[in-house]
Amino acid sequence: MLGLPDSITVALFDLDGVLTETAVLHRKAWKKAFDAFLAARAGGADHADFVEFTDQDYLDYVDGRPREDGVRAFLASRGIDDVDPQTVTAIGNGKNDMFLVSLAEDGGQAYPGSVRYLEAARDAGLRIAVVTSSKNGAAVLDAADLSKFVEVRVDGLDIVSKGLNGKPAPDSFLLGAEQMGVRPAAAAVFEDALSGIQAGAAGAFGYVVGVDRVGGGQAEAMRAAGADIVVTDLDELLPA
Ligand SMILES: O=P(O)(O)OC[C@H]1O[C@@H](O)[C@H](O)[C@@H](O)[C@@H]1O
């Protein structure tokens, strides 16, 4: 059904970058927050020691992970290990303030192909859940007018309140399947982040769909991380 094995009855969609274009807003807000931190640490953005946060840094260390996990993973990648927990929180909060401003301006656009897929899923009886690391999951779904499709939502607030490990651990997707009342083998994971694809592979879900929004070597990296199929838009899975 809809490009998935017949054994699949539930779709577990990541949100930012799979259903909505908000991954771009997250990436831009993270760049501003990390560049400000790195510049202050180097003694200025024009200092030779300042090395900016790149799009590849976002994909490798931040994309798909809960907020503070992303901060810690990126800082560790730069060998920065002397930052206290308050600073980690402050970097994440600063980024969130900027993200919320851009979400209010931008409105949280849904990908048209994803809306077509959600409509087809609803019509075909494929049940729909959203599993996102973001604490802004409800706001983004509402802004993009997608809440009406969603039976169950697991978000960054649930990850904190239930003490779950964030992606690349499978916990949040496993909770999504549990709340939908199915075994992981009956659920498909849809992800644009390598951390999320790793989570899908680690949880032994029935099918893992990689959604490549960036190109370059990303599709290959997704297959290596455990994607069963890689598409550039969800409507590639719909009948022509
Ligand atoms: O800071 P938030 O809104 O809780 O989001 C955490 C993460 O949520 C993920 O969905 C995004 O891919 C990341 O870019 C983001 O950092």
C-alpha cells in the first residue's frame, strides 16, 4: 500500500523536513546560535580561531536529535568539552527563540507532496502518527494545518517527561508504535535525518523510508544508516 510492504498498517512520520519545510528554519536558527557562541569563544567572528557552523555540521550532529543532545553532539565534534549544563541550555534556548520568530513569520509550510501522501494514507486506511524530537511539534503541526491527519503525536516534551533516549535511539518511535497499538514490524518510519533513520533501523521497524531533501551524498548515507528506500519527496511513493 502506498509504496510500502503489505504488512505495514501504521506510518510513523518525522515532522521537520519530512512533512514540513521547518528543518530549514531549525538549521538557520542553529547556525545563528552556534556562530554567536563560537565567535564569542574565539574572540570575534573575524578571529582566525573562529570556524563557522556549516550545513554539514547540522546534518551530522544536530538534525533529528532532541535540542540539548544536538548542542552537546556539535560541541563534542569541535572538541569543546568544558561547557557547563547551563551554557548548553542557554545555547538551545537562544536557538529556540530565533526558531519561534521565524516560525511565526514563515507559517510552517507543509510539503505539497507530503500533504498528498497524508491524504492518500487517510483514504487508504494507513494510520498516521508523528514522532518528532522537537518540543515545538504541536505548534508546527498546527501552523502547517496538519494536526487533522494525526492520530498520535510523540514529541520532544514526551521524550523529556518520560525520560526517553532521543534519536538515534529508537525509543520515541517505539513509543509511537506502542501508542498506536502495533508491533514495530507493522510500522513504517519516515525520516529525513540520519539520526532518525538509525533509530528506525535500531527499532526493527517494518520499513524505513529515507526522505532526502538535501542531495549530495545524503541518499547514500541514508542507505548506509539503514533506509530500505530513499525518495526525494513522499509523492514518489504514490501511484502515478
Ligand atoms: O528545539 P526543538 O524545537 O525542540 O527541536 C529539536 C530538534 O527537532 C528536530 O525535529 C529537528 O530536526 C532539529 O533540527 C531540532 O533541533
